[in-house]
Amino acid sequence: MNQRPTGLNVTKAITGFLQYKSAEGLSPVTVTGYEHDLKLWIEYQGDRDVAEVETTHILAYLNYLRTDYVPRRITGNNDKKLSPKTVYNEGLLLQFNYGLTMGKRSTVGVQDIYPSE
């Protein structure tokens, strides 16, 4: 049985994840992009204990990005929604970070992000 770590908040988990990705040799621009995206997750979800994060929280966040989120683009055009690929990539990033901190992988799939209507 997998035991979820307690006492580790999302901010600390994200810091560790970003350090891990830097140590892997990812471009600083990529790591900064990850940091931006994961900070948006904290703004939405709050800085909770990672043991409290559930797949349903990730799905709710991805739905928020898909439907209600208003991007803050440097070039303007902020009324344009995020592309499906961007939302999908956000899901992959959260799944990896969630799986890394939990010691397991989330089972969120593209069919969960974009269910057939």
C-alpha cells in the first residue's frame, strides 16, 4: 500500500520538482515555464498538504483552465482561451509532479480533460 507523505506542502514539493528538473539539465527557460504553470496551480488550489491532493482536484483545475481561466498574455489577446494542447500539457505537468511527490502516477487521461459531450 502506498503511503502518502504528510507535512509536505505543495510549494515545497514544487520547489523540489523544479530543482530536480534543473539537475536533469532542462533549459532554464523550460524550468521557469514549469514554475509559472505550477504557481498558477497554487493560486487556484491553495498551498495545501500534498497528501490532500486528489485526481479530482487536478481535473477541476484543468476544467477551470479550459473554461474560465483568462490568460495574461504580454501581447494582449487575453480573451482567447487556452488551446486544448496547452491544457493537456498542463495536465501532464501536474500528473508528473503529483506522481513524483506521491510516489505514484495519477490516472488522469486526455479523455478526462476533454470528455466526449
